[in-house]
Amino acid sequence: MAAYYDTHAHLDASDFAAELPLVLARATEAGITKIVTVATSLASSRRALQLAEQFPNVFATIGWHPGEVMDAPEDIRPQLRELAGHPKVVAIGETGLDHYRLPSQSGGTAADDDRYRARQAAMFQQQLEVAAECGLNVVIHTRESLEPTLAQFQPFASRVRAVFHCFVGDVAAMRRVLDLGSLVSFTGIVTFKNAQAVRDTVAAAPLNKFMLETDSPYLAPVPFRGQRCEPAYVRETAALVAQLKGCSPEELSATTCRTAEEFFRGLGT
């Protein structure tokens, strides 16, 4: 059985609290041999590290999600620097920009939107700085914000690589990411009936320039769509990706796992 990594899951989510050991056992049974649990705040970063310490096949990122930045302290760099030296910290993130849901959509003003965007950009900048200082790569979230995300990341591209996770952009957008020396990552969205554009991007992606992920507990692939997602479901996504790439599961396994080990510090140890 071909083995895979889940390079982006949120194992500290409350959805898994009651049965995380069972979830991880099912992942192992499905051939998912390593999991990167991705943080969304400082508290989440600490929980991710606790899980990485508890389970040998779990690794952690540290960072602050753009959708949560209004709860962030003014400067998160000292805390991130403190955590970044942990041997099971493999990257910074999830960071980036998200302009999909703005305050004005729920009673806020245009000025509120501006403050929100500015706060996201400031937190993104801080995390890019820490990544460059600490020799870590970054996990980037971008939604309705590709242009400003690329513009803000570009000055760091010679020092930091990024994975644009849960990538749903078209082929041209993917090539812009790859031209910066970075990667994309695909979720169960590739299996959705209405996601032909994503499948077209997968088909065009060089085999060694992308990774596989679940974004658990979100975005469960077909045939589990609408249910809670979990790391074991990488296998369903991988089966379709192998078809789209015209390669064997073993070749997809070897290439995507090697790409992940090269990207995430310490994942290959």
C-alpha cells in the first residue's frame, strides 16, 4: 500500500477532542504515515506542539491565521521565536491574507474593512520575518486575496519558501506561485463535482511541486463530502490525483512525500 503524508490538518480542533487517538489510528491504517498539524493562534500553536510531543508521527506548525488576527497581540514575534526552536516545529503558519469575509458583511463599515486588512498584513509580515530569521518555510492561506498575498510574500521569496495550501487557483496562478520557488497543496476539493478548474490545475502541476493535505476537519473528499474530514482521507484525494497525473500511487507517494520532507524542516527525520 502506498504511503502518504497529510501536510495540513488541524488536529487541535474541538471536532477531534473526543477521539483523536482513534482518528490517528485510522490514518495509520490508511497508510498516512506523517501528519502536520497546523496552528491558527498562539494557543493553537501550543496545543499543536503538545500533540506533536505526544504522537511520534505528528509534527507542528506555529502561527496565526488571518481570520483570527483581531484577537492577536500587537506583536506575536517574540512568542513565535520562542516556540520556533522546538525540534518538532516544521514551519510557520497558517498565515496569509483572507479578504473573503470582511466586517462590512456583518454590520461593519468600510473603515472596519481597512483596519482588518491592515491587521492581517501586519501579522503576515511578522510571521514572514520570523520564518526568515529562523530558517523555516511558511504555510500560506489566501482567499480572495491572491494579488496582495503574492505582493507581500515576494520580497521574502529568496529566503523563505511557501506552500499555498488548499490551492484552488487556475493554472496561471499556480505558475506564479511556482515561479517564486514555492509550492501548492491540494485538498479533497479536487474530488468535488464542481471543481473541474482545480482538477485542471492538478493536471498541469509538475509532480514534484505540490503536496497533498486534508485541511481536517474541513473539506472531506468524495465519498465523505459533508462529513467531518480526517487525515485518513488523504487516500481518496491521492487516488484521483494519481489518475489526473497519469502516475502510479507509488510514484505519487514517493514524490509528494519527498517534496514534503524537503519543505518542512525536520519532517524527514
